[in-house]
Amino acid sequence: MASRLTAGIARRFFAVQGPSAQAGVHGGTKKWKMISLLVALPGVAVGYINAFVLHCSHPERPEFVPYPYLRMRTKKFPWGDGNHSLFHNPHLNALPDGYEN
């Protein structure tokens, strides 16, 4: 009896009903294709223009101020010489004694 009841509930739950059953599978495909073409691609183009055309200059390096609480090294990093962070940028990231360049 319990298996019949669960089978009936599952059949009703997974049954396709309403207007989406008559539209078929291709009803939503056209809508999402148009959204991709009309919204996503122009959004990517605007992001590209903002990143590479409008801001083409390099950022200026901030002035080095040797604050005692910044760039503290209590133990060495486990890679390289132990003084540089994992994604170290010599132009923007200062070492405890100043910039490299």
C-alpha cells in the first residue's frame, strides 16, 4: 500500500503539466539564445572596452612608507627566498626594506 502511494505521488510530482508541456523543449531555447545574444555579448564587450581601452595606462606605484606594523616577517615563506609572497609583483608589492626596482 505504501509503495503504491509513493508511486502515485511521484508520478503526479514528475508529470509535466501546464502550458510548458505544450510549448515543447524548444520554447525556452529561443528565449535564452536571444538573451545571450542581446544581453551577455554586449556586456562582455562593455567590460572589454572598460578594461583595455579606457584604462590602458599602468597604475602608479604607491609611495613606500616603512610602517612597523606592515610587511612583518616572523618566519620565512616556504617558497623561493622566503621574503617574497607567493604572487609577488616587484612593481607594486614592497618588501620590508622597500621596493625592488
